[in-house]
Amino acid sequence: MKKIIMSMFFLSSLIFAQYWGERTTEQSFEQSNLYFQNHYLNTFGVKYYKDIAVGMIDDPFLNIELNPALIPDIGDKEIYIYLDFRGDRTEPTIVQSYVQPLAMESYSSIYIPPIDRRWFSDTRTEPEPLVSLGIITYPLESNSKDFYLGGTYQLILKEESYYSMPYWIYNSQYYYDSFGNELASRSSYDIVTRYSGSDEMVNEGHIFSVFTGYKFSDNLNFGLALNGISHSRKGNYANQYYDTYYLYENYWNNSDYTQRKQEYDDLDINAGVIYKFTPLFTAGLKLGLLSGAADQHYETSYSYGSEYGSPEETLEWYKSYSSSSTVQKWNQDGNTYYFRLYFNRKLNGGNEASGFYKYGYTDIETSTSSAINDTSFHSSHGVDYDYNSVSSLSDIRKGLGTRNKYAHEAMLNFKWNLSEKSNLIAGVYFNSNKSKIFTSEPVIAKRFSNYNDGNYQSSYENKRLEWTHEAVDWSLQIPILFNFSLSEYFDLMLGINRIFESWDITDITTAYIAERRETNNGVEKVKKNFGERYFQPDRGITEDHTDLITRLEAYPSPYLKIGLLLDPDFEDDFRIAQWWLSFKAML
């Protein structure tokens, strides 16, 4: 029986800022809030209200998401059309601590960016749809509202600047060998550079849904819906710095090309039933299955060359060349199973209470691959010195794993009619998620550096990395909305939402090392069949927010509404963080 000895370390004390051999490829996957989530036309989906809109705000499209068996009420008309144009929030869509400027990645070998540990489960919030359109119609005779059909479409399209990811395995640095040692032959000559390059990232998404429902009797409704999304993010960052001098044949060139391609598609089918138990009490059940797949591809190539003088022209000359390449791929394929229970209770005076409970389970299979190669050569010669060095790195790996998530949502609302022209809606919303990421990744890693002064280093590792990331988060929200009918032409909504959020995160990497062979200046050390465990300290994070919102709706005619929704922010200076312009028409 092989005996494995396990050593334990805090990960932050082991690594330097060039090669993180104990990181897995899965840790570099860029998560999105679009992945394996329900997609629908949220007519009140600004940042701090999108979670509480369904079930709290009476809107045909929000009610269909709540349960497609809730037959929309559009009065005596046969067609209902919704259209909106949304402004993106003015703060960055990516939490700033997640990423770093690309220039720092390329030119600093000691900078370690701060990592927000929520990166692995909630990386980025995508831009708002450029346009959102929804249609509901009753195709049968005009006096029948027992059967409805409808659909929605939303377009995401935005060009962004290319950004760097914080969780790499290897970051090539010129003037450093594969062990992170600074080279003695660094050039000290001033270079005036010329530049050419590109910097672009295109974010495109198509979100759609179709739905239908039928009223079998005064007490029983049935509904069916199909939602889907096709999303891609493609971009590249390329630059080339170069210069040439004719004196002593001086030459300097640095080129860096990085591209990233991400694609995600899913289909979500769900069905619902609503039953009116009494004239005052209604309840329903919704069941759904979402099936999705995400593919990501990352590729970078980097080269550096520098020459000063030549042996034929001068006694002092210098040459330095290095090149590296990284190709990484990720695939996620899985399903989300969910159900929602819903109720509505009519109270005296036209008041009512409503609520829901939703449970979801996500099961995703993951696969990754990564190939990293780096080589460098440095040589310099002077009157009294001669320096040569060669260095290389190879890191090849493939991994398999799983991502699981258990999600609970619950909401309770009360609607209170204050007068004939005003009402108040107050609610409590609670959301709890427990997620676990596990990946197992065999690795073959080789490095060596050789100097003409006799200094020689080499390293060979055959190992399997197992990474486990567990996160438990919850959110408690207390929204209050006031609705006023100012006149027959104008309505006003004022809202406030108090939000509390918490995260508890555990992160462990275990390396099962079959063989580690290290050579340093002729002394070789070999260890076999042992383990190392790397801990990130457990992390607890809490946040709280208070957000105000206002919406003004104008009625040019009884069958047309124009709404302007504003989300102000008072954190530093007063500003409009987000705006929506919507149109609602009944034909």
C-alpha cells in the first residue's frame, strides 16, 4: 500500500506572482449572472428591485413568470404590447476588485491583484438589454379571454474594453525565468517605443420566451412557457511595441496577443396550474426544467526580443528573447430543476396578501484543459563579463468536476389600499443559496533554468489537484412601494428597498503528488506519493444597501402608457444610477 503524507499550508504564503502551480483551470472560469438562471422579461428589473419584482408588482409579464397559468388581464382589448429602452448602470458591470488593468499583468511581476472570493460563483453582471419587446394576445373571438398566447424578445449588444482575469496559472514576465528569478542581464538602455494594437470585447445576447395559457373553468387554469437565451462574449487584446536603431543594430520588440471567446445557450420549459379554492383564496404550482451549456476559450501568445550591438561591431553586446503561449478551454453542461408554490388571499376593503416559495437545484458537469509553454534565452557580453541563460516551462493539464447549487426563495406581500387614488405594497423577500464546486485535475509540470555560471534549477511534478469551493449566501430584502394616481393622465410610484446580504466561503486545494523531482546546482531531491493541502482562510462577507426608486407614468390615451423609471444614487454625489423608458399599448 502506498502511503501518502499530507502537508498543510495557507495558500497565500506559498506562491509568487508568476506561476501558481496549485491553482486549477476551473478557478479561471468566468461566471456570469446569465448562466443556468431563469430568463424572462422583467419590466421592473433595475439592480436592487429585480429579485422582488415577480410576485410583488402586478404586471402581465411578471405574473406569467410567477406562473404561466395566471391569465393576463388587459381589459376589453385583444393585444397588449410592451417596449422598453434601458440605460446601463453607471457603476462598472464587473466588481472592480475582480480584475486588474492589463498593463499591470504584462509588466509587473510582483503585483498580486486583490481577489474577491465571490468570484467563483458570481463573477459579473451583464449589460442591460438594448431593447425589450413583449406581446400578449387573445387569438380566439374577442369576447373570450380564456386562452392567451404571447412572446418576448430582448437584445444585449455592447462593445466593451478588454479586461484581464485575476486567476491565472502562469503569467509570463520578461526579465524573469520560469522560477521567478530576476535575470542579471536586464537591459538598461532607454527605448522610445512605437505602438500598434487593438482592444475590444463584444457582448451579444438574445433572450426570448413564448408562453400560453388556458382557463378550463372558473376555478382551474393551466399555462406553459418556453424561455431561452443565446449569449456570446468575444474579444481580443493585441499590442506590439517595437523600435529599431541603426547604431550598433539596436532592436527591441514586445508583442502580446490575447483572445477570449465565451458562449452560453439554454432552454427553460415550465408549466403551471392555478386553482381557485374559494372566491377569496387562490393557489398554484409551477414546475420547470432548464438545460444549458457554457463553453469558454482563452488563448494568449507573448513574445519579447531585444538586441544591443553585435559581436562583429562592439565588445559590449546584449541579446534577449522570450516567448510563451497559453491555450485553455472550459465546458459546463447541466440542468436546473425547480418548482414554485404561489398563493393569493383577498382581504376586506380590496386589500390582499400574496406570496410564494421557490426551490431550485442545479447540477453541472465541468471539464477543462490547459496547455502552457514558455521559453527564454538571454545573453550578454562585456569587457570583463560573459552571461548566458536558458529557461523553459511546460504545464499540461485536463480536469473534470461538478458544480452544484441549492437555491431557496420566499416572499410575502401585503397590498393596502390607502384611498381611492393611492395604495401601499410592502413585502419581505428571502433568498438562500448553497453552492459547491469540485474539480479534479491531473497535471504534468516541468521547469528548468540554466546559467553559464553553473547555476542550474529544474523541477518536475506529476500530480493531481483537487479543488473544493463552498459558499453559502443569503439575502433579506424589505421593499415598500407607494402608488399614487395624480390625475387621469399621470401615475406616480415611489419605492424604497432595504437589502441585507451575507456570504460564508470555504476554499481548499489538495495536491496528490505522485512524483516531485527537483534539482538545484547538481543536487537532486525526489519525493513520491505524498500530498499537500492549501487553505484559503474561511471568509465571511456582509453588505447592506438602501435604494430609492421612482416611476412616472403618463397616459396620452386610455390605451397607451409611457413610463419613465429612475433609480437615483446618493452614495457620493447625487446621480441617476439607471433609467428606463417604457411603452405599454393595448389594441
